[in-house]
Amino acid sequence: MSTISTALRDFKEPTKEQITQNFFSLASLPAAIGKDAREADDEVEKMDINAVLSLGVEGEEDSYAGKLYLMAPYLAFSSLDKKSVRFTIPLSTIRRVERLNARAGIYALSLALWHGGKIIVQLTSLRPTADLFCALLRDALKIELQRGRMKSVKGFVKTCYSEVLVSGSAFTPSDEKDEHTASEASESSYHGGLGLRFKFPGDPKKLREASKIKLWMTYLKTHGRNLTLLRYPQCTRLVQVGLPNRLRGEMWETLSGSIFLRYSNPGLYEQLLEQNTGRTTTSTEDIEKDLHRSLPEYAGYQSEEGISALRRVLQAYSFKNPELGYCQAMNILAAAILIYMSEEQAFWLLEVLCDRLLPGYYAPSMHGTLLDQRVFESLVQRCLPIIHDHFQAVDVQLSVASLPWFLSLYINSMPMIFAFRIVDCFFCMGPKVLFQVGLAILKINGEKLLQIQDDGGFLNLMRDYFASLGDSAHPHSTDPRARAITRFQELLLVSFREFSVITDDLILSERKRFRNEIIHSIETFSKRSAVRNLRSLGRFTKEQAGLVYDALYQAMCVIPPPPAQLPPPTLLNDGVEEKPETRIQLKTFQYFLSEIATWARDEKIVSNGFQQRVDRDVAEHEFIDRLFFFWDTSCCGALSFQDLVSGLDGVMFNDLMENIEWFFNLHDKNKDGFLTKDEVLTVSESFLFIFRFEVGDAYLGAVSRFMTNAFEYGDALLADVDQHKEVEDDETEPRSPLPLPSNQPYLNLATFRMVVLADEILESFFETDLSASFRLDPISELELPPSSSGLLGEFWSSIATDSNKKMFNLFTDEIGKTIGKHQVIHRPSIGRYKTLEEPKARESLLTPGMRHSASKSSLRSSPSSSSLRPSSPSQGLTVKVPSSKDFQEPASAVGYSPMVQAANAALLARPAFTIDDSKDDDDDAEDELEAGDNDDQVMDEVDAFLEAHDSGLTDADKEVAKDLINAEPVK
């Protein structure tokens, strides 16, 4: 069974709007919210406007210039440097909007938020622009009110720990002894992870949990929380210091944007589990195998409660995203998240991780991980050239260690208390953190890395370093403050200071640079896997089967088949859903066959005085449809890669007699070993289709003689049978023969073979030309979609399109016709005979007694489905055929590369660290041709046609912003 995916070629560079949504953590939202909600939000136009943001508390924060975005149902702001200040708040959390009575020429709005905070926005664009923005904001707020979203805020925020923290019902920082008692009283009111029951990793005192709680409580009171969090520079600094255990889960979903998915889709997680109760798939079986292999040292996963929670989250995600399903690397990540988050929170965070933050990391091919590994190697070569050159000299693969780092967000490599600090920064600052930390690890261990000679030494060095992250970075220093600095603190310092040049834009540009290289390597591996997984190669070699795969893959790229189908259930699979198998339907098969068989395509050599080109069109005919269903041995209405290989094997290596038998069986619809008169006529139509572009009358004469001989011999045999019946019934009076029914057996295989061998041209066709018409030629490599980055790239991609090329060709053809230089020549499929040749004298197929039968009249009176007329030698033959339906399909998956398999094995071999020990707390029509009166008329004529922390404000602007804090609303 093979699963072939073309998904990697479907990648498109994100649009400007998508980039903005990604920045504000809203990328996956439109696909997740309900249809009615999306239609309502689409009614409100998206808009952005220049603005100055101020907090409603004087002296609390500076004012920042930036842009205010209205992306219903959200309002977002970003400072000019895109990193100092930003927020994303649902419109349903805005309780009041007022226009302030400020100085002349100043257009300011005061927004009162759900949590009591107030922000002042000074719109610095022209008055008409500001009026338009306010009108759109008003309309969006009305829609939210009509949908009843305002009322849902109160119930949702109760699930957030920050509400308990700020309200004061949680423990105070000084009451460390009573922390456990307070948590038991409040944990039922907010969402939390397994840590609430089985404790959090690490020692709360050494992690300074009380101090962190106090700092965060102060920040959340002033700058909002959960749905209304305003991210000022202090927020990033506090995240770098570390998140408190109880607040970590909520902050992860707030910083990543998964909280908006949970808010917009209440109850969806439970609904998924309920709808799929008892369902068993390949993904669920794989999940069961790995449940006890993720973080086994953590107490929560030594109990059925933790294992059940992990099982439900992974299964719910596999049900929601069946194309991705489940990946081993996803297991340890989900297990770590569940320590700090509830099942619903972890489910939506996993959705954001796989869809937006780490796209392609946990796909079956893991193309996102492999791409980022190539990017990481490039960054090492740029920033640490000495280490890179040494690795090249001793043949050490950087990815043997770095691949598990990226896949598990360092959770599988270093002690959890330190890995979770990196995860904090990852959700706050984005994927660039993974690269910055990886480069810092190599730089800090640079001298030791220059001494390693193999992969084993590299892995041992990294293992020892991670085990010592809690030790002093300067143990021999006389300065006690220097001795207090741990190696992990040193790692963060080097990561964010020395490698601050690693930005999101740099990573995106490097991904564009190496994407094609990674896609080609994955496709090559997938091809080898598909050929290796074939049940039978027949008489093909692996290289020839690879050429069949190339033609199939190209056809799937041009005409995508429908989604991969699950195989039919059997009694042996115990109800388990197996992995889907890629199958192509008729439309894709027609294109595939046009790449393999010369008669399945219409090739025209067009010259117009300006250019000479070869136009290839896919032919459509009942013969191709018949071949499709002939090869569909499983009666699925679709063909797999194995079906195509087996079908081609049944014709490409045949001799004369085998080809005649194959052609006979192809047209024997009911498989009774006989051809009816209608099927004999269908055989002749198939001949006419195959020979339609042959030059001269030789093949026309061959088909004419075939029909004459077939009906003569068939009628003679039937007349002989009738005579025997007359003798047996003692009937002396002659009577006219009764007309034959359309399904009356007429010719058997032996008779069909004699009729074919009576003609030299048909004999030659079946002996060599039929098999030779199937050609496995190397297909030129498909070009990947070009990157449209930059002004020139976008300009060229908008011009060099297929439609524009067709328009240009049509234009030059019309000019060629005008000047008399336009010429179209059809390329013949066989091309052996060019003139009508009389067959050599052969022994008659009929005995003297049989020659008295009126075969000619039988031929004229027989039911016919086509009108056969001679054609001029220069135009060849064309048969009008019905067109089939269109089908479409995305892709399924490909196999794992050896590197990915090794990474998965490494993920499940996580070392245990003593420092992590928990301490207290925390988816035919037939053509009818006119019947001719002349049997010699056997042909139809046809005509062949994509600056850091800078507020950007002067001192005067800041004074104006301060005045707005105390301004009165306009009455």
C-alpha cells in the first residue's frame, strides 16, 4: 500500500494579510470559528490606521506610536518597531468606547476593557480616515453584541488562574506554607494541569515562585490579563525571568493565541471526544503504544489519570486533523504541556503549535523540521564558521543532536525546569528562540566541540552540558555574584544578546532559500519508499517502476485526485481503520496515460512564422475509460500505484498472441469469452482512435478489412449453426434468419485471433506496435512554484502565468494565419505505414460452404454506433468522445526518512535529571455517430487547442499623550 502526497508542492508564500494575522496570533482563527460567525465578520472591512497608544494610568507607561488594526472580531495594536508594545483583544471585551474632548486637531478614543483597564488611542491619520475607522469599529461592536459574545466573557475568564490571582483569593507570596491548602480551595474554579495534583517539577523555593507571583500580579493588575493582556517591554522581561508554575499554562495560551481558539470554540474538545467514542484508527493504535514512553519519570504519568488525559488530548487532535493524525514527537510535547494546562487548553495549544508556530514539524514527512535543520546549519556556517568547518572535516552531522532539540522544544534534552524556561520564551518571542538557543549552546561549548571526532562524542558532550545547566558558570570566580550565575542563565544571556541578529525575517528568508532543496529530497525518498512497498513489480525493474511513479506524480500535481481513501473493511482488521491509500480517478488517469501511451495524447506541431512549438492535449475516448475500469481489479472506481504497475505489466511485455488476447479481454465486457456484434464494433472504434493521426490510408484499410472479415466469419458460423438446427427440426421450407440480439455471443478468442492475423498491418500492430506505444521515458523534473518575494519577483510572477502564455500563443497563431504561415501537423502515434497497401494473398478464413453467407448485408444491417467515413491523408483520425467528470484531491502522507526515524528514537530516550524531582507545591455518456450507408466510409474528419523599544514620539507628542489621560469625554 502506498500513500503519495503532493502537499509540499501546494505551498504558497503567505500574503500580507496572513503575515499580519500570524503576527497577532490569529492565523488559525478563521478556519476554526463557525461559518455564520465568519460571514458576519467578513461584513466588516479590515482596516489599519496610524495611532498613539497610552495607558489610562498617568505615569505608568510611556506612550507608543504604531498602528491600530481592526480585524473583526479583534482589535490589535503594534508599535512601530513591532516588538516594544502590542496587544490583541476580542471586541467582546470592550465595555465602552468614548471619544475624548482633546485639543483641536486631535482625534482620540478611550476604550474601557473588561478587566477595568482603560487605554487611550490617538488616531493620527486624516479626519476622514479616522471617521471611517470609527464607523467600522462601531459596526463590528454591534455584530459582537448581536451574537451575544459580550455575555460569554464572564464565564470564560473564570477558567483563568490570573483572575484568582489578581482578585486576591489565591495565596499571598508570603504564605508559602499554606500554598497547598489555598490551591485545593481554588483549583476547581480555574483550568490547571497535572501539576496541581502531582506537583510541578523543581523546588518552588529555588525557583523563587513567590517572587515571580508577586511581580506578575503587579503587572497583570495594570496591564490586563488573559483576553485583555497588553504586552509591554516589561512583559517580555518577566517571561525571560520565568513564569510561575500556576500561571504558566494560562500565559502559554495567551502568548501563543490559543486562548482565542478556546474562547471562540467552547465545548468543541468535549464534542470531538464524544462523537468519536470507541473509534479505532491507526493513529489511536500508535498513541496507545507510546503513552507509557513519555516522561515516565513524572509522577502524573505513572498514574491512570495522567495517561488518560494524554490519551484524550492526542486522540482528539488526531480526530480533528486526520491528515496529520499522530506523530511520535507530538507525544512528549503534549505530555509536557499537560503538566501546566488542562486537557482543553493543551488541545488548542497543540493546534497552534502544529498549524502556525511549527508548521510541518509533526507532519508525516516532518518537512518543517528538516527545513529548519537546513536553516540552522546555514546559520551555524554564518555565525560559527570555525565549528561548521570542523564538523565538515570530521564528518559530524549537526542534526543528530539538533533535530531532537527542535522537535521537542528542548524538553527531551535538558532538565524540564530549564526546558520550560525556553518554552516560555518560545511562546512569547516565536520560533527564532529555538535557533538562538541552539547557536548559543554551540558557542558556549565551542572549544570542546573543536576536539570531537565523531557523532558519538558530540552527543556525549551535549548530554554532559545539559546535565550541568544548574551549576555555576564561573565556579572559581572571587565575585559571589559571578559565582551565582548558573550555566542556564549564561545560556539565555548569550542567546538573546549575542544572537539577537537572528530575527523572524531572517529565518523566513532562509526557509524560502532552502525549501525547494528539502522538497526534492523528501520527494526522492517518497519515490523510493513507494516503489519498495509495491506488492509486485511484475516484469518491471525498480528503475522502470520509478518512471511509472514519476508519470503518476506529475499527473497528481496537474490534476489532483480526491482525498486518499481508507481501504475497505475486512474481517481481519478487527474494525481498525488502516492508513489511507492514494488512488487516482479517471481524470487524473487520463493525464497519466497521456504521459505513458503515445495514442493517449494529441500532439500537434504548431508553426506560425514566429515560433514552432509542440502542444500536447490529453485525449478523451471510451477506450481510455474502458482501460481504466479494466485495470481496476478491486472495483474501487479508482486506481492505486500497484494497479497501474500491474496493468502496464500486463501489456508492455506481451508477445503477439498475448497482446491479441489482452485486447480481446479488454473489450469482452461480461468476461464470457465471446464478443458480441456491438463489442466488435467497439473494437473497430478503438482501432480508429489509436490510428486517428496515422498518415495515409494504410491503417484505414486495415480497420475496414478487419470489420469485413469479422462479420463474414461471424455470420458464416451463425448460419452453420442455424442449418444444423433446421435439419434436427425436419424443417424443409426456408425462412429468413431472425435478427441477432445485441448481447448474442458472436466471436470467441480463437476466431478474433484468426481475423486479426488475416491482416499484416494488424498483425504487426499487435506484435510490436501496441507494446511499443507504451513508453517509459524520463519525465522532466517538475518546477516548484517560484518565490514571489521582492518587487521584481512579484511583478514577474504576475506576468509569467500559464494563462498569459496561452494568450500569447493564440495571438501569434492568429498573426500566422493572417500572413499564411500557420501550420498544424499532428504527430502520429505509430507512424509505421504511410500508404494503403493491399494485403498479401492469404488462405481464406472461410471454407467453400461458408462463402455463401450474405456477410455484406449482415454488416449493413447490423446495429452500429458510429458513422465511418474516409478522411484526407493530411488530417488523420479523430473520434469524438464524452468528457468525464472532474475530481480533486489534497494529499496524504509520505514515509519517514532515516533521519526522522533516528530523531523519534532519540525523543523516546530522554535522560532523567535529578533536578526535575518534584518538591512540594506547584470525494458516459456515449457519442452517437451517424450510421453510414457505405461500408467503405470508415473514418471521421475532425479539426484539431502566482529600532528596538522606540516609541517613535517626540517630547511634545508625549506631552499631548499625557494630557489625554485626564481629558473628559465629548458630551
